[in-house]
Amino acid sequence: MALVSDLTTKILFETEKGYSYQCDLTNSIIINFTDTVSSYKIQDFLIFQRKVNSVDILDMLYDLSDHADVQLIETTKKNFSRNLTICEIVQLRELLNGTKFTLSLHSMLCSIANVELI
């Protein structure tokens, strides 16, 4: 794995609870969330992001049963599998949505730059 100083120049998005960066060697997105590191190809990352966004936070808040306090979040390839509290789900959403926004913005800027160069 790369040194921390190398990672800081390639960070896509960062929050208090984690950060994400793109690995050029493996062509994947690395998510470090509360000391859990997971790696995703772009398609897997988008699936994971949609899955986390699909968790019904309001339903969890209004459900008074004990089992509603946490939700098992896992990916299809078992890169990430944890029981997360409501706060952690919101924090993970922020990290994943910020990462997706950064990737979309970068893609849009690259396509604009290519058009202007032609």
C-alpha cells in the first residue's frame, strides 16, 4: 500500500469519520470509514453507494424496537460488512455521496477539457 503522504495528494473526499481516494494501480476507489478500509471497482462503488442511500433512516428513527437501532450494511463481494447505527449510516452516506460527486465533477471537467482541445 502507498505511503500516507502519497495518499493525501489523491484524496477524493474527506470527512471527520473517513476519507476516500482513487488507486491508479488497481483502478479502484478505496474507502476508509472509521478505520475500516474497503476497495471497490467503480461499478461496485456505485452499487454500494445506492445501497447505503436506500436505507430508510426515518423508519429506523420511528421504530422503537431494539433491533431498529442498527442496520447491517454489506456489499456483494464482502468488502464491507458492519452493523451501523443511524449516525454512522448518515456519516457513511456523506462520505460516499461526496466521493461520487467528486468523481462526477472530475469526469465532467475532463470531458469539457477534451472538447475545448479539439
